[in-house]
Amino acid sequence: MSGLTTGRAVFLVARREFTNRVRTKAFVWGTAAILAVLAGYVLLQAVLFDDAGRDRVALNGQATVLAEPLARTAASFGRELELVDVADPVDGEARVRSGDLDALVTGAPDALRVVVRESLGEQLRSSIDLIVKQQVLNAQLAEAGLDPADVARNVERAGVDVVVLERPDDQSGRRLAIGLVIAALLYYSLLVYGTMVAQGVVEEKSSRVVEILLATLRPWQLLLGKVVGLGAVGLLQLALIGGGGLVLAGASGVVDVAGVAGGALATGLLWYLLGFFLYATVFAAAASLVSRQEELQSVLTPISTAIVVAFVVGINLMISDPTGSAVTVLSMLPPFAPILMPGRMAMGVAPTWQVLLAVALALAAVAAITWLGGKVYANAVLRTGARVRLRDVLR
């Protein structure tokens, strides 16, 4: 092995790390568990989006004549009504109480009575109120000797000219859901596989395997191979989870697979690579400072905290205001960009210049961290015993 080229050496280390990890039960069952959770989430979204704009309303007695105008009025408010006739008001109330119906409408057209379980939705209330007012108005017009139909046509012709400055985004809710899912997956991958790199470094150091490896490899080759191999494992898992999510989302009709979701997965994979090389190198360098697994957590806590803060703060900012100054600035800074920027991109609120700036800063940070982390790793990985101080290995 003394004649190994740099590329061959890195490849062999990366292949060893990759094959060892993907064959473990933890990888297989962990991926399956995440896919199961994602499937449940997608199905829940499908149910929520399917029911979000629909009401099931029962009509009884004289109110049945209002079925067509009520459905037409509700549609003008963006609601879809499923109207059913019930012969017995008591049976109708029982079905409302059980949740089978959203509302029961009874009474004369100009004095309707609505029965609901807990509350009446604002749009459905407005639809019913408008129907009642129309019935009263028709009665008043008839008493005054006017034809309600002629008056209605004249009123319908009157209107305002609406000028739309920005095209409405009817996918905004789904974009938000996709952005949050992408951010959560990247958070999980960076934290789990970064920690895995650190654990592998300590295992090799404590068992003295690293001394054998460094007899034929340079420290930076071993570090790069380890990062590439485990990064490929994380990328494979992310692709499996993302691909499975796309299939489920497309089959359930939650999102447009070829549009929003497909682009979000592609950008998510790109940002995973940038984020992993950034954080994994730091994880590996930090782990080389200690020789036992018991000491590992103390050096990893600051790094893990940065990832957790990026996720928690970023998610809250994206939910409240994805275009705000705080989340915009954070999404362009290297420690936070791998988690926040792909989420904002999925939501369609990140301009091209912000994305390019974030990528450039991330690449610069990866280069700087790789150089610094490689130096720390090379100087500390062969030192056993007590924890090595960072300032000592940087001299």
C-alpha cells in the first residue's frame, strides 16, 4: 500500500466507511422508521388539505330549497359544500354532534337556524348570512312592486376593476410544509452523521487502529476519506427518504412532484453536501482532541449546539416571517445556511442573489474549516491520554 495515490487512498477509506455503515441494522431500520413517519405526515397533510376547503352541511324542511344558492354563495367564498337532506332534525343534530356533519340548517329561508358542534366557520357563516339577507331583500322588493330578478341582474353587473400587482401563490401552505420537512431532514442528517464521524475518530484513536492506518496514509487523507464515506451514507439515506417522500406526496396529490417538491429535494441534497463537509470536518477535528468516548460529548457540545440553535431559531423565524431580516441574514451565514436556506428556497422566498451569496460563503467556510480542521486532526490524532488542548495543536 506504500504506492497508493492520493485519490486511491481517499477512495479506500471512504469505501470502508460507506460499506460498514450501510450494512448495519441501525441504518436500515433507521431509514425505514423515518420513511414510516414521513408517510404518516404526508397522509395527514393529504387529509388536512382535502378537508381544508370543504364543509358537509345538512338541510331540513324549508331550508332544502336553498341548496343551490347556498352552494353557489359558499363557492364565492372559496368553500366547497357537500349538501345532504335530512328528514328528521333530531337525527341531523345527532350527526352534527358525532362529527359526521359540520352543520345542520333548518327553518324558513328568511329565518334560518344553524346547528353546529362547537363553532361555525367564518366563511360558512358569511355564506348563510348572505342567503338570509338576500331572502329578506327579495321579500322587500316584491312588496315594493319590483322584480327581484331584475334588481339582482343590475346589482351583478355593478363591480370594481381589480388590479393584481403580484400573482397569488396557492401553494404557499404546501411550500411551508416542504420547507420545514427539508430543514428537519437536514438537521437530522448533519447532527447524526457529524456525530458518527466524531465517534469513528475516537474509536480508531482509542483502539490504536489509527496508528496502523497512518503508517500508510497521511492524516488529511484519512480524514477526507472518512468524511466522504460517511457523507455518502448520509446522502444515500437523505435521497432514499426524499425520494420516498416524493412518491408518497405525488400519489396522495399533496404536492406537485415535478415542481415544488422535486426542486426542494434537489436543493436539499446540494445543501446537505455543503453542510456536511462544513460540520463533519469540525466534528472530526474536535473528536481528535480526546481519546475516550466518555470525553467526546464535552468537545462536541458547542458544535451540536450551533446546529440545534440554527434549527430551532430558524424554524420559528421561517414560520413567523420567512422574508424577515433576521432569517434572511442567518440563512446566508455558513453555520446556519445549510439548514435555513434550502427551507427558504422551497418556500420560494429566497432571491437568486441571496442563494448565490450563501453558496459562496459556504464554500469559503468549507475551504477554511477543511484546512484548519485538517491541521488540528493531523496534530492531535496520534496523541493519547489526557485531552489535548486546542491551542497546543494549533502551534
